[in-house]
Amino acid sequence: MADTPSDPTFPAAGSPPIRITKPLLPDLQDLVHGLQDVWDAEWLTNNGSQAQRLEVLVREYLDVPHLSLFNNGTIALLIGLQSLGLEGEVITTPFTFPATTHVLNWNRLSPVFCDIEPESLTIDAGQIEAHITERTSAILGVHVFGNPCRLTEIDRIADRHGLAVVYDAAHAFGTTVDGRGIGTFGDLSMFSFHATKLFHTAEGGALTFRDPSLKPRVDLLRNFGIKSESEVILPGINGKMNEIQAVLGQLVLTMVDSERQARGAVRDRYRRNLADVPGLRMLEPSEPVSNSEQYLVIQVDEEEFGVPCGQVYSALRSRGVLARRYFAPLISDVPCYSQLPSAAPELLPVAHNAASSVLTLPFYGTLPPATVDAICTIVRDSRAGVPHR
Ligand SMILES: *Cc1c(COP(=O)(O)O)cnc(C)c1O
């Protein structure tokens, strides 16, 4: 592959740019067929039969005991944190999508940023205890790019200090650890079913939780806290998944396994193409963790590779390949959080290095092998002029 000549016409003139993902789209006739049931029932939302059916299917797929569906992942996490009755400070990662931190803020919880581990890019369990104060009530980890946090270590820390453990599992749909569903770890986990996620309902999400008594509470919070026609017992919000989302979800769920298989082949091709490039590494979990196949992520070691990650990004962009820099800027650097003492860049060196060196590349089952090769050629050629060692 090293000798593949760059194709100056890639992607062909006038062709659309190559996005980092494409949503799974079921056959339109199948969707129409499913919607016919909704039309017949004349029932569009409020825990209808389609949402109830999808709730069971997703619970079984994720292999978790308790699950509730939501209109999106952010509201799910917002409600999940609310349901635990947390106060004070929550120790979390700065290397994440803004929603993770924003839902703390919306719950009047103060984020306390903890640096991440250089290999997995998840919260550094070894540094969590140093951030614990008498105000700490929980740890909020993110299984970033499908890499699980240090689950047992975090559980042990939480037990020792009486803290709740919450996971943003938006990147980890279907991930298993030693054959166990990732949603069974911690007190609760959030999954996102946004269109850019592997399994999606256009917009949507779910919470999974350990304590069965949380389900009625969470379900009340997702429906304004309305218990009966005459009783409102909690300050709830509107987090309900509607029937159209639920029909779409049932169809998309049947496509997930074959998409994951197809993405596995695409990932293999990327790996073969990039394996021998000094200063590049592909971020992927290994045994006993199954790959969620949601993202294709590389990390560029500027010193060894020869040019910074930003240059690889620009080279791809200029050729119509819409790589993304997840997650830059760090959420600890945006104005609403940058004044927090724990947001000081010198306290988060690994996260800052990740933000400036990690790149997400196009990744979906129908991505043609030749396109993967061409993308990898652009990546390799972006270090043109750097002498080979
Ligand atoms: C997608 C995502 C969310 C938000 O989920 P929505 O369903 O879009 O609200 C939260 N956290 C992470 C890490 C995500 O990738």
C-alpha cells in the first residue's frame, strides 16, 4: 500500500465530499409499512406500543436488566443525573462532547475535570481520588470512542467514598467487556441514538441502570413528573421518545449487526494501510472488549510522524475528505467552564495532547475499499517532505 500513487482527482471533481459517517437507512417501503401501524393506532407518542416494543428490543440487545428510552441522549443523561439526587461536584473528563458537561451544569452540579489516560483517552482512574472533596457526589466517565473506562477501579473508588458512578456510553452501543454488556456497569449509563451513531432513531437515547427502583422514577421524570391525571409528583421534563422514532429504531436495529461486520472489514483495511506508518496509531479496544465500530480514530504523534495532526486534517479537508477533530476544543477550554480551577490546561496535559493529536476518519460499512486506500494515501502523503527513517 505504501507505493499506491496519490490520485490527484480524488474525490472525483463534482462528487460530494466524503463524510465521516452515513446513517443506517432502512428500506423506505419497510418504514412506510411500519408507520401504517402507527397511523392505524392513531397514537403518536406518550409511551405508545412502538416505543414499548423498542424498549424491550434494545434492552435485550444491550443485555441489561433495566432500560428507558428518551427523545435524545442529552435529555436521557440530564434525567439520569436528576434521578440520582446528586449535589455539589462531579468528577468528569474534559475529553468529550459538550453535552456530557452541559447536563451537569443544567443539574446545578459543578464539573471537576480530571485528566485522561494516554492509551484509552478515558478518565484517568488513578487521578480521580485526588479530586475528591467533601462536596463530591459522583464520577461521570465517558467510554470515549467505545473504549471503556476503568470500570472496576472506578467502582472501587466510588464504593470507598460513597459516590455514584454514571457513564456516558454514547459511543459504546453494543460494546461488551468479557461478554458483559457495558450498560451493566456503574449506577447508570446513557446511550445516544443520534443519526450519527451506529444504532439510531434519527434523534433518541436510552438510560440503563442497576437499581430497578430507578426506572419508575426516571420514567416519571421523562413525562413531566405526571403520575396520574391529578398528581404531579416530581419536577420532570419532556424526554419521551415518539412512535415515529420508535418505528425507525426497530428497523435500524435489524441492520446493526451486518453494519458492524461491514465496518470491521473497513477497519481492517485502514489498519493494513496505516500499520507501518511511524507516529500514527489507530485507537481501538482489544480483548476482552468488543469494538463498538462507531468511529475510526487515529492519533498523530507529531514528533514521530513529522507533521502535526492539524496538517493531516487540512490535507484531507482540501481533498474533500471531511475528517473531524473530536474532541477539540476541550470542553474545559470553552468559556462557560474555562474559569473552573480544574480546567487549568497545566492540570490536563494528556487531554490537551489528545485534543491536538486525535483525528476521526470516514467510517461506514459502504465506504468503498478504494476510497479507504485513497484516504490513507492522503494521510501518508501529508508528511511529504519528511525524510523517511
Ligand atoms: C452524541 C453524544 C451525546 C449526545 O447525544 P444526543 O443523542 O445527540 O443528545 C453525548 N455524549 C457523547 C459522548 C456523544 O457522542
